[in-house]
Amino acid sequence: MKKIIFVFMVLALFAFVATSAINKVSASANLCFLCGSGSSCQQCPSDSGKDTQADRKKCEAKGCKVSGTTSCSSAVNVKKCQ
């Protein structure tokens, strides 16, 4: 009986760790740059999921005047750079 409980505890721990790792990956890929006034869009998604100079330059080339970072909005009324 103790072995069965131990196996279930190990499986539960493994499931928790795996879920946490998946959430970290999806959260890090959800970074957007805020576009300031005069931009052709409101948010520009980061390709790498990080705040890098290369990603900022790509967004600027798309018409975004980068003014900061935020998590990407899923709202329909937020215009994202294409």
C-alpha cells in the first residue's frame, strides 16, 4: 500500500513540474512591445519572447514606436503589428 501511495505522489509531483515548465514557456513567448503615439499599431509581439534589440528593430520596421513592454493582449480591439 505504501508503494502505491509513493508512486502516486511521484506521478503527481512529475505532473506538477511538467505543467509548471509548460506554463513558463508559454508565458515567456507572450511578450509584446507597446507602441507609442504615431505608430501604425498598438502592440507588436516579440519573436523570441524576450526584450531584445533585434526584436525591437523588427517592430520598429513594422511601424511601431516602442515605448515599453507588456504581456500580449487577446482583446479584439487591440491592433497588433503585422
